[in-house]
Amino acid sequence: MGVKSGDESSGKGNDKNNGSNKVEIHLRITIIGKQERILLLFSQSKKLENLVRKIRSIKWDQVLQCWHLPCKKEEVVLFKRGTGTCSTGDN
């Protein structure tokens, strides 16, 4: 499942993405501490990271080096709303 945010550029530390200013966020379901969680995988982006930090149920995993949410539909909806997501890969 992929999600795109409308205000960021992608690329590892590079603000240029063939003229596009979007970051792709890949969502992956996994188990963390006996709970199903959704991993948020995206290129480094200060602006997007600041938006993600505002989501109440989000947590950072130091080992996996990524943010994650509870695996619930309402969490994905809140995430998409909070980050200004414009499209998903599985509408």
C-alpha cells in the first residue's frame, strides 16, 4: 500500500525529484510487541516528519528506524488527513 503526500520532495537528502514535490510513503504491516502495526516508510523529510509527529497514536521504532501506527482503518484515515495525503495505491 503506498500513500503520497502533496507537499514534499523525495530522494535521500535530495530535494529534487524530477521536478515533482511529492514524497512517497510506503505502508507495511508488521508485528511489534505482539501487536499488528503499520510501518510508515519514506525518504527523509523534515516537513513530513513534523506532520507525522503530531499524530497521537504514532510511535518511533529505534531498531527499525521508522514510524508506526496501530493497524486500524481509522488510524490510516487520520494519518492521511494529517499529512495532506492526496492518493493511495489501493483505493
